Amino acid sequence: MLSAVLLAGCDTLPDSGPTESGVKSAQSNPKKNTIGYGIVQVSPDLITLLNSESPPLFSNIEQSPAMSHYNSDRAGPGDTLEIDVYEMGDSLYVSRPSSANASEVAKRSNFSAIVVNGDGTIDMPYIGHIRVENLTSDEIADKIRAGMKTQSQAPQVMVRISKNLANSIIIFGDIRRSGRLPLSLHEERLVDVIALSGGGLHPSEDTMVQLTRHGQIAEGPLKLIEDDPAQNIMMEAGDRLQLIYEPRTFTVFGAAGKPTETAFSKSSVNLAEALARVGGPADSRADPNAIFVFRYESSDIAERLGLPVSPDSKTTPIVYQLDMMNPASFFLAEHFVMKNKDTIFIANAKSNKVSKVFNLINTLIAPGMSAGRSMQ
């Protein structure tokens, strides 16, 4: 009778999750494994493979030749020009001199806010339309001077691009100062423009950077750009840069106390540290042979591990298993780097259900035994 109660109780008592055999049997059952995850043992070869994975690269986005970055002195639609015209003798823009020797004095005419039209031209009195798009200030001055030669005596022209909207970027999101940022001849790079805007509002490890350029998008953590000079690419006119706060966390379920979501709180966390933060496997309930990490891994990694990969998907679900009964696994856990949104599951020991049944039986008969002792 006791054996029957034990068997029935094991199947009906609630539990916090499957055992090791339950996880493995579900993986081979198409009805349960509807997303097609595979199970991979954590090993030295796996650690080497995971550590060789390439992060998302900003250096892969289209970049213009180096000389094209020198655009801060070139005009474009929406820019504002300040133009000074100096003339001797009769002047187009200044009335005739009132004294005889005044004709020997250069007369200055100032146009402080000439806006470049949408078609890349400006309108100058007595000269008309002048195309200035993508011209330097000196080249614009030469064009104005050429237009005045038949109407003015030895004109001299100076042009300054006072508001260079065409050679600017837009930066916004999790940044101290959002807005339009003009580029200069100093060739600002990603980290430079973030610093010039006051920096991000959160740690670089929890800040994603999204760069949009010519319809292409590159995205990665700010920490990657800081650590890898190749990713700190030069900014180009028209770039849009967004900083996104995305705190990294991992979750823990199973035989480790209550379900927990834990923040990384530092640049990198390994599996050993993650387990320690939640108290490790519970001695009374856990199966140390069955520590699982659930992760959507890149399909390239999954393919190199020999797992089936969908050609239309960039990621593949993988379950990594670590046997903590093997002392060598503690070394492996120190090199298994956690990723954002990883899920750790600590499987219950098979004997845990039997223990629960005995506890249930003890709960049921303890009051009767106490009553019997009190009657004696």
C-alpha cells in the first residue's frame, strides 16, 4: 500500500520544473519541442567556440573614402552663409561716395544670413541664382566675384558658412543632450560625438548604440565601441545616432529558491558568478548534474555545433548543460560568459519527489500520532 501511495504521489505532486531526464526526453519529442531546441554539453571546445564569436560590427557599415569626410567647409541645402563684399569706386550695393577721395576707400557690404535653397542655390542681388551646393567657401566667393566683374570695380568677396546643417548628424535617445551636432575638420568618431553630447545616461555596458546611414543600420553595445578601435568609426554627414538603455539581466528557475531576475551590474558575468548570486543549487532539492542555460544563439554557432538551423532565422534555441558534480566543470563555468536574457534552470533531483511524498504522509499522520500519545 505504501509503494502504491509513493508511486501515485510522485506523479501528482506539484514541482518547480522538469528533472534532467524530463528536459532530455522533451528535446527528442516533436510534440513538446515545437521550437526545435538542441542540448549541448559545456566543454572546453564549446567555450573556445563561443569565445570566438564575432560581435556585431560597426566597421561593416558602408563608409565613404577618407577625403570625403572633409565636408565642414562645403555648403548644402539649409546652410546659412555670411557674405562680405568689398568694392572700390562705384558700388553695386553701397550708394555713391559723397566726397572725391571717398572713391579710393573700399566699401563693405555685408549679407549676414543668405540661406542655401533646397536646390543648392543662393540668390544674390544683381547676380541672380548661383549654385553653391558642395562648394567650399572659397569656391563660392570665386563664383560671386565672377558674377560681379562686369558690374563692379575689382570686387573682393569673403564667404563664411555660419550654420552648416548639411554637414551635421542627429543624436538622440539615452543621451544628456539630444539634437543636431555639426561635424568639423577634426573628423569626429562615434565616441567623440557621444562625448560632445554629454555622454550616455547609463553605464556603457547597458547602453546600445544604433547608427543609421544610407538606409543601413548597425547596432551594438557602447562598450564594444569603447574597447575596439575598429568599431569607433568616423561619423558622416546625415548620420542618425540613437542611444538605447537596455539593462542586461538573466533569470533563474528551478531548484535555487524562488524564481529570480538578476541584473549583470558589471561589464561581464560568467556562469559561476551567476549561480553564486542566487545561492547555487539547493542541496536538498537540486540535481547538480543538470544545470541548464537556455539561450537563443546565433545560427552560425548552432551550425558549427552540428545542430539543425533554419535558413530563414538568424538565431537558434540552444540548451547548454553543465555537470557540477564534475570538479572540472567549475573551471568551465568561470569561462562560460553569460549573455543578456539568458535563462538558467537548475533541475530537481529525482529523489526530490519521493521526499515530498514522505513529507506529505508525515503531515497527514502526525496529528493522529500526537493525539494517540496524548491519550496514553
